[in-house]
Amino acid sequence: MWAADFQAAKSGPLGVEPRGPVFACLVISFLGNIPLIFMWRPGQKGARRAKRRPTYFDEMFPPDLNYSDLVGEEIGVDILGNDEIPDTYWADGWLVGFCDAKRVKFDFYDGHWHDAYPTRYRLPDFHLSKSLRRVIAKNADLKTVIRPLRITTGKEELYFQHCMSQFGEVPGEQLSKRYEYITHNASRLTELCVFHPERGLIAFSIFELGAYSTYGNVAAWLPADRDRSLGTFTLLKEVEHAKSIGHVHYYLGHVYLANPSYRYKTRFPGLEIREHDTGIWHKFESERAFDLLAHERPRQMQQ
């Protein structure tokens, strides 16, 4: 059957250039008995394509957008081959990875690019408010364990549930992939596990230990335990550990107030944000910090 179809296409109807139909028949002969939705009309240079619906990625990076104006900085660093400590990079606004460091300057939310600022907390000034003490009190029945990071199936499953519940999507990558180079990391990757007396692991967080600073990384908890405020609880336990070993700063990624998901970072005392142009860390309660956060410049997408 397919041989006859191929021969008919090869000969060409009424002497018309047969290139399109030959291609269509070859596609069908490989794929099976499928309706001729790929068939081109004789002499037509190309098939009409259905208009593709714009994706979230298209909104972030339209063709006429100058991407180089939006990306943060990135450098290659030989973490294992020099005497630098990760604290030095963190204080300069960098997020240190296995073989490079990145400095986030912008983030995308609700159709706009926003200026984003690195955050850190002065641990000598990190005192628990009444509301934060309540979070500690309502989780007094839980056991916490701090130890070197180890990725397990249980953490992967919990992380998956957390991402689906919190963000409505699967994780961008598995923990095992994200922390593939644990032994080569410049800092000491550490985990905080939270255990329920009957149900076992219900939350965990991952953080990095430098020489005199701590960097909060990831936290995840079971959706059923949302009322326990375990994101805040794990952060407070990380800070407690950092203070106990004499650290002076706790870093927590970047912040911009346009995205409600980042506003929780302003709840904790001793907050500072880093200004990109000057490299100065400003106290959150200062006029300059207020000006930076209150006057974020939305970078309207060009359509």
C-alpha cells in the first residue's frame, strides 16, 4: 500500500513539482496510518502553521527585549583552589555554587521585571518578638536534628509535595540534582530535620555554613502541617544554631515587595538589604532601604 502511495507521489500529479507530497507520504509511511494532516498542497512552499499560544517564558523574554540589560552578573570561581571563604562572596551579594557565583539583580513577577536586593540579618540584633516566640512554643512537641546534608528519598517526596502545594507545580529539579556536588561545595551544606513524635519527618531545611556567616537555602514541609508555620520555625532554628556557633550574619536570598511571597523576610529583626550600585548594606528601617524598596522600578515588558 505504502509503496503504491510513494510511487504515485514520486510521479507527481499533472506534472506539478512533487517535493511536498513526497515528504508528506514519507512521514506517513514511517508513522503509520495517520490522517493526512501533514500533507502539503502541490507547489506550496510550506504548510500553514497554527499560531502558538505564548508561554510564560515568552512573556519573560520577548524577542525585542534586551536580555543583557536584565540578567544578573555571573563569574567563574575556583572555590577549591584559593583561600577565599564563601562569606566574602555572600557579603558582596554573590550566591556561590560549585564552580561559579551569581549575583541576582532582577526577578520576574506579574508581567514585570523588578529590582531585587540581597538580604541578610545581623544576628546580634536578631531577637524574638512575641509572635516569633509563639511559633517556637506551638512546635515544642517536635524534635529537630542538625547534621551534614544527605539527600534521601523521604526528603525528595516531601519536597515534591511541598512544591505542588505551595507553588502548584513540580520542583524545577530534584534535590539530588540540585546538590549533586555536595562534597565540592565551598560551604558546609547542612540540614535541619523536623520530626513529629508519631509521623516522623514533617519538614526539613537546607542551609550553608561559612566561617562566620550562615546562608539559608531551602525549606519544605508537609501541606497538612501548614498551620504550624514550619517555614518560620526552621528559619528560627537555623538562626539559633548560627548564633550558637558565633556567626554574625544570616543570609536569605533576595527580596522585592512586589511579590507577596517574599514579604515574610521583612518580619525578622536585624534585616539589611544590599544596594547594587554602591555595595552598601542598608538597615531595613533606614530611609535609603525604604526608598529602594518603595520605589522599585517595574520593568514593563515590551510587546
